[in-house]
Amino acid sequence: MYNWSTNTKRLKKDKEKYDIWKLEQQINFGLKEKKLDLKKVKKYLPKLKIDFFKKQFLNLIIYGKKPSFK
């Protein structure tokens, strides 16, 4: 994944922040024929800073219910 506005080398030093950033980028800007890592999505879904409706949709797909976060 190419990103010109973020220093990914520095960001990779903190695994959690990097994983969250990467998921947000993939969800917001496209996957480019890759799939989301389901384990990481489940783990970080409440922490992701994405559109509320995208978050609700992911929660519905994964868990089959309305989200408990806002």
C-alpha cells in the first residue's frame, strides 16, 4: 500500500497503531484486491475512526447484530 502523507517506517514501530491505521486506510480508500484480516477487524473495530455507517455495516456482517458502540 502506497501512502505519501504518513511515515509508515516510524508508524510500524507501534504495532497496534499501525494495524489500526492500515485498517482505516483499507476500509476508507479500498483494498486493491486484498481482503481484510478478520481477526484484526474484530479486535480493533471499536477503535477504528471510520464512518459510523461503515462501522455499523462491518459489525452487522461480523456479528449479525447492531453495534454497542457509538
